[in-house]
Amino acid sequence: MNSRLVVVSVLLMMMVSLLAFSPVEADGVVVNNNAQHASLLDKIDCGGACTARCRLSSRPRLCKRACGTCCQRCSCVPPGTAGNYDVCPCYASLTTHGGRRKCP
């Protein structure tokens, strides 16, 4: 009986310590109490953004496909038809297996 009490109390203390010291699963969550300000994690219209980005491309279908993939992953497309990668570092950091930039 005494050993059962010890085992139960040890298990109870372990459960409490796990609950007390477990990390909070809130990474990447932006709390926006003011609805007027857009969050960085808001979804953007990737189709429209990529159409604008690829409008001068010599291969628009390939450009839109690559841009769409990058936009889905980063929720960001740099303005203009080329360059401006500093506006969206995630978009600029995606590369192909060969080390070339994936995103147009």
C-alpha cells in the first residue's frame, strides 16, 4: 500500500512538471486585435500577384507556375516584374537543386 502511494505521487508529480514546463505551441501566431492592420501571415492573391510579376516574361506559364509555388510558401511576391528581392527575403531564399533562384 505504501509503495502504491509513492508510485502514484511520483507519477502525479511527473505529469504536473510536464504540463508546467512544456513549451507553448504558439510559434508563428500573430494576434491582431486591431482589424484595420494586416498581418504578415495573411494570405495574398497569389494568382494576381504572379500575373503582375510575370507579365513581361518570355515564358509566362513557367514564370506563373514558379511564382505561384513561391507565393504559396512565402505569402509574398516582390513588386515589379523583376528584382526587389529585398522586400520578400523568403521569396529570394528559395533555390532549385542546382542552387539557382527558384522564384522569378
